[in-house]
Amino acid sequence: MEAPLTPPVPLTALTADRELGLRLLAGPAEADVYGVHASEMADPSPYLLGGELLLTAGAGLAAAGPAPAQYVARLVRAGVGAVGFGVTPVHETVPPALVEACGRYGLPLVEVPPGTPFTAVGRAVWRLMAEARTRELRRVTEAQQSLASAAARPHPVAAVLSRLAASLNGWAALLPPPPAPPVPRDDTGAGAAGAGDEAGVGPGEGVREALAGLAARVAAGGVATATDTLGGTHLAAYAVGGGRVLALATPARAPGDHTIASVAAVLLTLLTASRPAGDEAASLTRLLLDGDPAGALSPGPWYAVHARGGGDPRALAAALGTVLLDPRGDGVRLLTDREPAPQPGWRLGVSAPAAPAGLGTAGAQARRALERAEAARTPLARHAEPGLAGLVGQAEARAHAEALLGPLSPALRDTLRGWLAHHGSWDRTAAALGVHRNTVRQRIARAAGLLGADLDDPDTRMELWFALRHAPGPEPTDRP
């Protein structure tokens, strides 16, 4: 089981601790704390990641220091979560000007009484984080068990969706594959899913439209998952197989939600798997491109071909030496064990040679290659660039990287890049960056919070590494 990242600590949990005796003086009571930092500097912002509870006795606010308004403005720009001001020995009371500035800037300010050491506040924060992590792990474990039990019920697809919606306190739906020419189907399985498989309170049309866009990205085969937010609603789509997509809409996103949804996606993939019916070549081609064809083909190598033109698809298939074709609208998907050559009246996108188990990736390569062939107006384009970078164009990859990494500062990007390059090792990353290992931990936790991502999930790590390699700025020198 993947372990979720530690959730933040609500400031209200600290002010409710009677042993600490913290008292809110200004700013909103609702705030999230991602760590603790103590500093008496007049400007500690260069050493802050954002989200900290900054503890200070106000030595930097002495007569020679900055005005409280300037001090608070710097902290707000640095993204500080809250300020804890310790009275005595520097100040007998919290300076009224500081209270006024925090109220004006909306920065929570709590008074730390003389009998409460700063270390006690820090220990309370780490203890609450550990307790939150334990609760999240327990929630994920219980959700996994309930999903497995639901999959064994008489109507497993509906039961899994219902259990998932309840676990995430949201809406879950299994969307059917995109429209395709009708072919015979084997609908005798107990888990067969239809267009109306959903559970939970249905979202509005705007959310449904946004989810449809995410589902189209996932169903196309380029990515396994996709996420977005719309008006405070968190959206997610997971590939289920056969073009089906698990769609989620939730009011919040906890660190363990991705793990729970991934388990549900695997169960739904198993429950909705079907066999090709009859001798229809299109059905067989769909199985080979979207499913697990390892046992249905010779070792190959095989080529996936995406084609567009005005000719006869069967004649094209015959010219390429195959009967495995799937006409789709104005395009055709094919599989062949012969290296394709240009064909009159057609534009072709050809994948790299692949074994049967790699045909899902080959299909994405062929689709991208066809896009390049049409853009360059050439009769045939082949997949040339190896790895994930070959699945998307450079401009699209850069745009995706900027959209995904937008919330992160350059320092957080560098730390995340180094952490991924060193396989999540705190010590090796700290040594490479020349910082303390706790600084690395705080930065990674902050990055996870800003991205709303589960960095323990290998899919998430892969996508972030891909984005970091295509984001503007220095290229990483190491590969994870």
C-alpha cells in the first residue's frame, strides 16, 4: 500500500491545546501549518518555504528593526502560514502595531505565553502531523478493504463505485469508451458496465463537461491519470481499460485519495474486462491496442499505424500486409508485422517496432507520428524519439510542464528535481543541494501541498519528472 503524504496541521488544533495556551490575536482562525520555524531576523523570508508557523520573540522588531507593517508584509509575500509571538523577555506584550498589521494583511497571529517554550510548540506540530498521517493510513486501509469486498458482490461495478463515492465523499462514475462503429459485444459478464454507472451526488453540467475533457485525454492513451479543479471541486480521471474511464468529482482532496482511487481503477479494470466477439477484425484490433495482447500475437516485432485519407481502409490494410484494422471516422488504426511504407492517398503515422505487450504505447506513438505527418504534409512519419518525450511534441510538453509546475517556486522545483533524481533520498538530496535534510523534507511537503499531489505514487513521480525535464530553466543533470 502506498503511504500518503502527511496532511497539514490546522492552526485551530494548536490553539485548542490547553497545555500550550496559545491565543489568537489577529487574522483568520482557519489556517494550515506545514511546519515550524523560529527566527529573530528582521527579514526571515529568504529562509522560509511557505506555510510555516513562524515563532519569534520580536527581537527583530526592536527600535532599530523594521516597522511591524513592513515585517508582516515580508512574511505574507513569503507565504507564512501563521506567526507565533512569544511574550517576554524582549516584549512584555505583543506590540499593538504588529496585531494591527497582521489583522490588515490577514495573517494569523497567536500569542505564545511565557510558560510555553517554542520547542513545545514545535513538538506539538510534529505530533499532530504524525497523528494525522496515522489516521490517513488507517482510512486508506479501510477503504481498500471495503472496495475489495464491494468487488465480490452480485453487482460489483455499481458496488465499487458506491463504496468509492462514499470513501471520497464525492461522485464517481465509470464512463464508457468514446463512440465507435458498432461491433458485436460479449455482454454476458456480471461486471459489464454501461453509460449510467455512477454513484454519489451528481455534479453540475460544468463539472461534467470538465470531466469529459479529462476523460478524453485519458481514453486517448497518452496518460493514465489526469486531474484538475473547477470552482473548488477536485476532478480526476483514471484509465480503466478498453477506453473506459473512472471519473471523480470531490469537494476536497486528501493525501490518500489518489491511492484509494487507484485501487478502485484496478478493480474496475478487472471487472469490466471483456473478450472480442466473433471474427470481427476491428474487435480484435481494439483488444490488441487497448488491452493485453501478449498471448494473442507472435513475438513480432509489430508496428502500430494510424492513417488518414480518402481511400479504402481494407485496401490499405492489404497493402500493409495485415487484416488487423479498425476504421474510426475519417481515420484508421492498424497493426502489422511488416515495416510500413508510404501509400498513395494516405498519410501514415508509424510507431517504433514493439512486442505485443508494448502495443498500448505503440498506439500513442503512431497517433503522434500521424499528427507530425499532417503538420509537415508528408505521406509518412515514424516515431523516432525514445521514451516519454516521444509521446508528445516539445511545445505541448513545455506547456504541460508550466501548467503542472506553475504553483512551485524555482527553489521548490530545484528541490523536487533533486529529490526525484536521488530516488527520494533525503540525505543524498540534501548533500547535492547543500542544505539540511529537514529543509528538503519541508520543501517536498510544501511542494506536495501546493500541487495537491501524492508524491509517494510512482505515476505522480513519473509525470513530475517528465514535466521538470521540459520546464524552462536549467536541465537536470541526473536521471532518476
